[in-house]
Amino acid sequence: MRTSLLLLGLAFTAPSVLLASDAELANRPFGLVIHGGAGVIERKSLTPEVEAQYRAALSQAREAGYAILEKGGTSLDAVVAAIQVMEDSPLFNAGKGAVFNADGFCDLDASIMDGRTQAAGAISGVRRIKNPITLARAVMEKSEHVMLAGEGAERFAQKIGFEFVPNEYFQTDFRRKQLEAAKLREAAAAKKKTSSLTTSDHFDRVARYGTVGCVALDRQGNLAAGTSTGGMTNKKFGRVGDAPIIGAGTYANNATCAVSATGWGEFFIRVGVARDIAAQMEYKGSSLADAANATIAKVGQLGGDGGVIAIDREGRVALPFNSVGMYRGFKLSTGAAAIEIFGQSK
Ligand code: ASP
């Protein structure tokens, strides 16, 4: 039988502790959690047909990632594979089907983090990259930077040979109608002189759900997290949400957990959601579930809504949210699996 040498962090100084047999590897927990966005998702707002479409798309994304983990692939590859499926589906606010900004374009944000090395990559405000999560990964692996924005990010993409699509590729009638409705609500609010900074209509709470994310633990014990979004309907002035911000929308560290967030990004940035969860585990010894719940409570106390998906190095998962619903699913090597949309997570 072959003996595998696992290169875990301090591998080179103490190789004797790093030898793991195939049997040990086979017994290590692995799995992944995905989300397709949090928001006002009620049973009555989804017809059975549309609900079935969401469930099918979530399953397809989950299986794409899980198949990689099962074969011994990396958590990073699993995260990218799962997210790509949802970016390609018009159902989600990421890639094709992303929400419109106030100027009538889809501006895409994405980020990814490798829990093994804590390398990270992010892009914001790109308009022509078919799968933004793949460009975030390229920033991580092929540039000396962590985050590239707008036109510069696209120039980098061009330089390393990415394929471009026109912005129309991302645009759907469904999202265009949401922009029109958001503009009408905004005009009505302005007439009533409602402060646009305090009204929840400002970012169109109803119409923004659909951000996607994935967190994964592979057989080697490595964690990874990724998030991809079109942001919020009717966003203005180059607005950037939490999704591409490492520590807010995405975070992964093998020492603690991997987290991907979805929700009202301004609040998630202010709380530093993803890193806050990991920090509680690191500094206080909190469990994943306690840390994730406490962080979502902080978002709620400020007036924000949304949720997170998280997985720790033992393969325990948490999916708390304070919004009405969150598209979500997971599959673990223990056999536990679920796809859920409404209500509170167990
Ligand atoms: N967090 C995303 C943003 O603020 C939106 C969402 O997850 O629904 O851009």
C-alpha cells in the first residue's frame, strides 16, 4: 500500500508527523456547503415549478463540487466547480442572471480564499467575464495582488487569456424588471422624502437575492471558500458589496473554518462577517455554530439581514440566516445531505 506524504503547513520541518496512510485519508471527513443567496424567499412567492428549478440547480452545483471532493480533489477546485454551475444558471444573482446596476449593466464581484495558505483573490465591477469566480482564482494564483477592480481587472484577464462575453450575456428580462421596479420605488421614496440611507427599499431588499457561494473541506483537510454576485439591484457609483471583500463575504483558514456570506452587503462589511466567525473560533475557542450565530446576530442588531454558510476542519457545518429564506444545500462524507430554501436552518 502506498503511503501519502501530506504537506500541511509546517510540513518540511517535521515530516514524520505528516505521513498519512490511504486508510487514514479515506476516513477523513470531507464535504461542502453551498448557498444561492438569502432574502425574502417565501413559499408563496415561488411556484412549484420555479421551486423545482432552484432545487435542481442547487443540487447540480452541489454534486459538481462533491464529485471533485469524493475523487480526492481539492476544496478550491470544488468551490470553483459548484459556483460556476450557479454562475451559468440564470436563476441566481451571479454570472448569467445577475442583477442590474442603476445604469443598466451587470457589474460582477467575486472572491475566493484558500484555507491552507490563506492566499486570496477577488475582483469587483467586472462586466465581461463569463465566470467571475475563475478570474478571482486567477488573481489569487497568477497576480501578486489580492483584489482587482473594474477595467483593470479585465485588462488582467485579457493578459492571461480569458475569454470575454458581452454584458448582454448576463442580462435577463426578470432582472431588468426588478431594476425598473426598484427605480419606481426609489422615486416614490424620494417623493415622500424618505431617507434613502435608512429605508430598506434603498437597495431593494426584495429583488436582490441570488448571490452564490460555496465552502468546502477536502480529504486532505484543506478548507476553501468562494462567493460570486451581481451585488444589489440599482447599485450606484461603483458600489462594492461584501462578496469580493476578504474577511467580509469570504474567508477560509485551515485553523478554523471557511465562510461565504450573502445578504445586505453594507452590514456584512461593517461587521466583517466571515473573519468575525473565524476570529471567535480562534480567540475564544467558540464552536462553528456558536460563532456563526453570534455574528449573524451582530448583523441583525445593526439592522442588516442575510446569512452565511460555514464549514470547519472537522466537517461540521453551520448555515444561519436572519432573512426569510436562503437557498442552501450541503453534502458531507458522513452521508448527511440537504437542499433547503425556506424557513430556518436546523
Ligand atoms: N451580499 C451581496 C452584496 O451586498 C448581495 C447578496 O448577497 O444578496 O453585494
